[in-house]
Amino acid sequence: MSTPTSKPATFDGFRIRPKIGRGQNIVGRRGETINVHVTGVAGLGPQLRASVAGHPAPATVSGSSDLHLTIPADAPAGEAQLEIATPGGTDAAPIMVIDPLAAPAHGAPANGARAAATEVAHRGT
């Protein structure tokens, strides 16, 4: 940015802080890449840092506010804190981390147990 005199304009103390969009239900399994709406991160590469429960989480930005975040394999299951850090500051929001080996939601059995039970029923055993 420049002023009408063509001299560079500077604004001491001006920083663009990241802001995680409120009202999102941020949920994902360990190792899964999820999308999170975050403003203030456009154009950031290695300057962008993300973590889940203090565990570094690989993150990239597409567009101006779509953050693609991979939930660390070592993040603890359950409710945790997602933190986004940039040179302008940090923001945090709750995230629900699901263990990929845990039973699916709504009481459905994990690891193909329902399919196996159905197969047994069809064989007449």
C-alpha cells in the first residue's frame, strides 16, 4: 500500500488476526482432513500453524477462508482445543476428535459387525 506521495504506508501495530468461524460443529477422526472456516489466513503458507490439543496439525488454505486441517493421529479422543496461529495472532475453538476405531455414532456396531450378523442370518445359522 502507498500514500499519494508514493511512499510506502505503514501502520504500526496493525495485524490481521485469524478468526475461526463461530457456530461450526468441528468434528473429525484422527488422521482425517476436515475443512474449517477461518478468516485472516489467506495467502499464508509456512507462517500458518495449527494444533489440536497441543499436537501439531498439518493445515493448508484454499481460497480466502477454507482451512484444510488434518487431525493428528496422536490427538486425544474427545473434546479438545483447535488452535490456529499466524504472525497476526491466534484463535481457538472446540473440536471433537473421534477415535477411528471407536463404534460409529447412533449405536451402530463397528468393524463390520452388522454386516457379519446379516450374513449369518441369511445362511440360516
